[in-house]
Amino acid sequence: MTSCEHLHTLEIRNLTVRRGGVEILSGIDADIRCGEVTAVVGPNGAGKTTLLLAILGQVPYTGEIRFCRAAEHGEGAPRIGYVPQRLDLDPGAPVTVGDFFALSSQRRPVFLGASRGTREATRASLERAGVGHLAATPLGRLSGGELQRVLFALALRDSPDILLLDEPVSGVDVAGEERFCEFLSKVQRDSRFSLLLVSHDLSVVTRHADRVICLNRRLVCSGATTEVLTPENLAAMYGADAHLFRHARADGHGHLHDGEAR
Amino acid sequence: MTWGSTAPEAILSGVFALMDRVLPFAFAEPAFMKRALLALLLTAPPAAALGVPLVQHRMAFFSDAIGHSAFTGVALGVLLGVSPTWTMVAFGILVAAAIASVKGRTGLSSDTVIGVFFSTAVALGIAVISRRKGLTRNLQAFLYGDPLAVSDAEILWMAAIFLLVCCCLFFLYNRILLLGIHEGFARAKGVRAKSVEVSFAVVVALVVTAAIRSVGILLVTALLVIPAATARNVARSAASALWISVGVAAFSGLAGIVASWHLDTAAGATVVLCAAACFAVSALVRAAFPGG
């Protein structure tokens, strides 16, 4: 853990994304550090999801997104796990959770069945996410929380270097949100991937993120959570709606990185 | 069976002899009935297999557009004095590739893009036909289709497309289905969306143009959509969806031919009606077991 303590796993320099002549993101500089939880916050339309898509290479951009890692952690392209904001699934689709895993991992076409390797990997990652019983359930029958777990299990299966979570608790009730956050912090402690989390929920951010990137098409500010989420910065991002912050801080218990050297 | 000879008759006579042993019924006796059965069994199941991801992608209108643009392909073939089968396939592939590559590059929804290409293609076909009187008779066979009039050479061509579709399904199926579930997610998993979509569109065009000889331009979409819709009503997993769809297509092909023999109705239309009956049963099953 110490080897990459202050290594910047992902360096974003002067990132600009244009779509249809409009600058969705301009001149973003940010670092995502190894093993830390970085939250991206900002109002609707601030370009949070676009930032994730740029990291995934799914939108054209100018500027640089550089991945660095310590030599002892191997070479090659980073494995990036991605949990989209919500899967707008067609509820009638005849695709089970197991099929979904098989579709995205094995070469053998799913209509010939899942290979044994796929079945075992699927079971292991679902069990790790606490949803081992869902393998044969059609995707359309999952609740919001279950789908979240399944997507998360799928992202973790390939042991990512960086995990991108887009609004991980949207569509989940408060109890489910709490459970998911606890689960997330446990898994993250065990696996030590870098986590980049988009959230509009500042209570989740203040409780779980080490660092924050505040976006509103430009970089408003970035840094350690406690230093960055000030009323002034929030006002710069959201307008004068800084009361959000007080609400968010009302119960600041539990931190994702409790007990870890930083 | 004389495998040494490449003549279509030689290869097919062996298949026909086999069919005589498997199907010792009066309806299967005439050679044209055997060809009709072969034509349907070679085109309907692959069409139904492709129908599963097609329905998942909401592309029913796309297959209809390819079917209708085949009309223009045939008209062009007759006008240019080349085999209409080849121009039909070539034109179908052209339109499919054009739709698939334009889609997503404009601000228009995909059904709008398809609507533009589709009506342009059909208008071109009508314009071509209107220059030549007497062409319409030639087109009738393509509009309504007739599996009873399929030639030996066409059977072999359908067999080639059958093999090609099986290969494509093998390599493309997972990616096209994943794309249909969630595009962003599939891309993050390394699926090259554009090339997969264009290849899928081309394969659909091949199957559609091959199936037109059996059921005609007006009904060809039914072979892709109805078995897949039937499967969706009752299947729970991806594998069962594909096999139910293929099974419904094979059953409808066989039952439709037999029924048309006894009822003296158009074979292609009877096959589609059989598939529709399967769909009705599946809808009832779904209504009876909503949780199933």
C-alpha cells in the first residue's frame, strides 16, 4: 500500500470536451490518486458524466488523460471498471444476471451456454457483492439496489485499477444507500482500487470521499474533501444554494478510509 | 450422393433422397415441395435467430426497410439485365450499411433515419419500374414470394447464407446483445459499437434478401420479428430465447408448408400465419403465468 501512496494514478491535464460546438468541459486539471476515493460533484449539466466518458475514451477530447502506475504493479493499459448511472433496461429482455456476465466476458456465444470458467467467476463475484442468489434472475426483475450490486459485481470481476461509479446511489432508498456505501468501503479497503465517484449527494461525498473535484463545466476547485467543500465553493458551483452543505454535514460519521495511513 | 460433382442438381438430389426417407408423406413427394421446405428451413431459423437481438435493439422497422429496398434492388437488376437476386442482395446490403453508419451521426432518431432511406429507396424502385412497362409481372414473385417456385441454384445460395449467418451469430452474438442491453456499458467492456452494428445490419440484410424468395417483401419482417417476439414472451434466459425463436421458425416453416398443401393457400403467407399462431399461444402462456 505504501508503494503507491502518493502516486497519481490518473493525471488529467487541460481536458476539454466539445460537443456540437459547445464546450461541455474546458481546461480541466485533476489527479485521481491510487487507492483513494475521489468524488466528482457539481450541478446538473456540469459535465460530471462527460468526465467519466472521457476517461473511458468514449467521447473525443483534447488535452491529456495519463495513467501512471508503479512498476511493481505491472504494465499495460489500466483496467477501468465502470458502473453506469442507471441501466435503462428493457424489463422484458430475456437476459439473466448470469447471461449478462457471460455476454461481457466469454467468447463462446451465450446461446451455447456459459462456460464453466464464466459460471465460476460469475458466482464468485456475485457472492462477493452479496447477491449470489441472483444469477438466474432476469435483469428486468431486479430492484434498483439489486441491479446496483450486480453492476458493481461485474465491474469488480475484472479487478480494476480504477473504478468509475456514476451516481451509485440514485434509485436506491436511504437504507439501501447506507448498505451500499458500507459495502463499497469494505470492498475498496480490501482491493485498493482507485475510486472515482460521481454523486450529487453531498452527504455521501462528505462521508466517503478523500478528495473532491468540483465541476461546473470548468474546474471550480479540487482537493481534500474537508478543505474543498466550503460554503464559498459550493456557492460558486450551485449558485447561492449553500444550505445544501449544512444539511450534508449534519451526520458526518464513518469514513471510507478509517484506519488507513494517508 | 455424388459429392464429387458441384452441379446443384447432384448435391440436391442426395438431400432430396434423404428427405424422402425422413418425410414419407404425400405433401413432400413433389420436388417443388422439397425445395419449398428446404428454402424455409434454410432461411426462417437464421432469420429468427437474428430476430432476437433485432427485437432487443428495436430494429423491426429496420428489417422492414431492408425488405422494401429489396424491391428497388430487383427493379435495378431487371433494368440492367443482370440477375435480380444479386442486385437485390447488393442493394439491401448497401442500404443496411448506409442506415447503420449514418444512424447516430445526426441528431435524428434511428427510425427517422430509416424512414428517410427506406422511402428514398422505394421511390427509386418505383421510378425505375415506371420507365419499363411489363416489369411488374417480374416483381410479383418478389412482392408476395413463393417458396414453391424456388430453383435448385437458389437453394444452394440460401444454404451458403445459412452457413454465413451461423458463423456471424457465433462471433457477433454476445457483442450485439450486450450493445442492445446498454450501449455505454458495452463500449466500456471494449465492444466496438459502430463496427458491430454495421456488421449486424449487413447480416440482417443478407438474411432478409434470402428469405424474400420464400415469403415475399411484404412479409419478410415477420420471419425475424414474430418468432423472436414469441420467444420473448416465454423465455427467461438469453439461450432459451434464441432456441425458442429458432424452434418456432422451424416449426412454422414445416407446419405452414403442410397446411398450405392441404388448404391450397399461398405457402409464404401460411408460414407467417403459423408463426402468428405460435405468438398468440405464447402471449396466452405469458398471461397465464405472469411470474413464470
